[in-house]
Amino acid sequence: PGGVAQARSVGDADVGDYILARPYVRSLCVPTGGCDVVVASDGIWDALYSSAVASSLRSMRRQSASLAATAIIDRAINQRHAYDCHGYLQPRDDTTILVMRIRRSNSAADVAGGGASSGGGCGCVVS
């Protein structure tokens, strides 16, 4: 309402002259140690610097992606001074995060069976 829904414009040729419907795509190789990919709403980015999110993910690298995402959401809500509503902390803004932990597998079964490591460890980024 009242603005442009940019994510909805990807691939939509009717979006007008001011938005490019064709996404920027590039392939990246996954580092040997793996990587984390984060997609988050402004409720995260307005509360936390990207370096703080990256630091949190590094410190929780042995935890699941779900636990890491939950911890970052909690930190963002606390940073934004969320208000209390009947005993629950309610965020002042949409606070959504998706954490994908991408790891290379070096097990013999994966290599022999055409698993994760046989694909070269490359991925595609669309923005």
C-alpha cells in the first residue's frame, strides 16, 4: 500500500519504467568451510548491523540454522526496545529472518554417490 513491492516486480514486464524486472544474477563458489546466507526484513537490519549478524552467526556456527535465526530475532527485538504485551515481547516492526547454512560435505559416501561435494560447491545469488 502506497509503495512499490519490489520482490513482486522480479520477472514482471509490466512494472513500468522505474523498476528493472530482470534480476541481477551471479554465481558464487562456496568457501571450503561453508557459508551462511541470510535473508531478513528491515526489522532485523534496522536494529542490527550486518557485521553484528555475521558475528552472531560465526559464534553460533555449531548450532542449527533455526536456533541461530531465533537468537538473531531475539537480539533485534531487544535492540529495538520492543514493548511488552500481556507478558510477550512484541516487535515494533516486521522481524523476519531466513538463515541457510550451506556446508560442503567431504564424506566418501557423498563423493561416490554424487552428493553435495561433487557439484563443485557453487551456488546462484539473485538480487
